[in-house]
Amino acid sequence: MAAAINGFKYTEISPGFGAEICGFDAAKGMTEENFRCLQDIVTTYGVVIIRDSQLSDESHVRLARMFGELDDVKPYIAAGRQNRLQYDELFDVSNIEVDGSIVHPHSPRGQANKGNSLFHVDSSFNPRRAGYSLLLAHELPPAGTGGKTAFADTRTAFEELDSEMKEDLLANDYVAAHSILHSRKLAAPEYFANVDPVQFPMGRHKLVQRHEKSGRMNLYIAAHIHHIDDVSEDKSKRLLEKIFNHATQPKYVIEVEWKQPGDLVMWDNTCTMHRVISGPYSAKFRRDMRRATVHDSSSSAWGLNEHSHVRQGLP
């Protein structure tokens, strides 16, 4: 379905979730009016694709700053990762090393990257979570070799929970503990076998929240969730499994195909989950993707966490 907000034309990908914009130069055409329209579309649809955005690293960062204060990769650099990009505000989510070679799948970074194949949100394990993410393609593997990005609509998933589960979640107001090491251990259990996530800081956020920009209720869930506070380990596992199985049903998920360098996908981490659909590109073909991440500015941004600037990073 084609539609427009104040003349800003887009195509709906799935009813109420995901929108695609073509023929728009995001580097030169992002006026204040167009930006407000773009914000409205992201609020409504959760995920927006701008095809052939014409963005460079510099204009990518500039556009992201229009959404708010930016996160950066300094915790990863402090942990020992070398940054091959010019801007610390760009997260290198490629499979490329500093010397231009492809990340070896058995290297520490290769093992950690496996966690991106699980449905997650950005930075929920930090004291202040991520709001928007803007992911830009610079170099893509050949078509058909994998690398799509899937997104799950956690607002509609909450609305369509069975009444018993919905009442339980609202009555108990559960708090979930998020850990980057937990999701990495789920994805690469052998490599992270000796890591105990409990020994490291976790970000705590309510499991059910009102998405402030749209006013809709939402499941704030991610593979980063290690446990739910103040319930038994068994109940925590059962509850999380049921919620994840519900929220990741095909009817709530869209898959974005990266068609060309310059494609930009932006999403609101506070009402969607995402994951990389892996393919053989990870070991055979270069894939250069760069993400700008905007700190959340809602009243739930810090969750139940101390207002600290200490963030988690992996080498």
C-alpha cells in the first residue's frame, strides 16, 4: 500500500509494520519538515527502509544526530577492538577486519557476532538503552548468500497475547535483567562456556512498557534477557520462552532484503526486535554495514538502572 505523510511517500511492507521509501536523497533532502515526517513514519511502523539513501559516513552521523544523543564504540575499543572507521559514533557491524580481511568465524569477534542471529534490541544491557538505530549498507555480498535482517513487531505481539498471559504480565509488572554475555553464550555456548553472566553488570528494564511515542503497549524483550527478577528460575525460563515464541511468530515478522550499497534501515529498538538471517557470506564474502545508535530519551530510557555511563563492550 502506497501512502504519504505531508507528501513524504512510502510503501507499507506489512499492515502496520515496516515502511519503504524510494527515490529520496537522505543526504541532501533531510529538511526539518522531512525529518519530522520520517519520525512520524518510524513511530507508526517501527521500521523504515530508505533505498539508495546517498548517505556517507559523515551524513549518516549527521542524520542520526537529528534523532538525539548518540552512543559510541568506546567500550568496545577499551575492551581491545580496533576501530577501522573514522567515527566512533558508527558501530562496525561488518565481517571485515582492520586489514580488510574477513573476520574468521572462530575468532573472538566471529564468535561474538553469532549473537546477532538471535532476536535482540540494541544496548538493553547498558544502563541507558538504545532508542533508534540507523544501519547503512556500504558493501553487500552477492544476492542469495544470506544477510537479510528480520524485525519483529513487539507492540502488535503484546496486543494479541491471550488474555490470561496479558493479565499476568500487567498484574506482576515483571522486571527483566539483560546481559550481552548471556545472548553471546546462547549463540556460541562452547566459546563462552566459562563465562558466567551473573558476574557482570546487567541492565534491568520492565518487561511490559507503554511505547511513549505511539501510546501503544509493548513487550520489551530481547535475547539479552538472562532472567526475570524475583521469580524462580523455572518460572522465568517458562515465561520468557512463551513470550518469545509468541512474539517471533511469522505473522509478526518482516524480512528486509539489502538490495544495494546505500540502503538505510532505521528502527525503534523500544518497539521492535531484530536479527541477522545468517548465510554463507560470513565466511566467504565481505559485508560492510555501519550502524549509528541513538540513546533513548523516553522516561523508560534508564529502566531501573543507576544513571551511569559505564557500558558493556566486547573485543
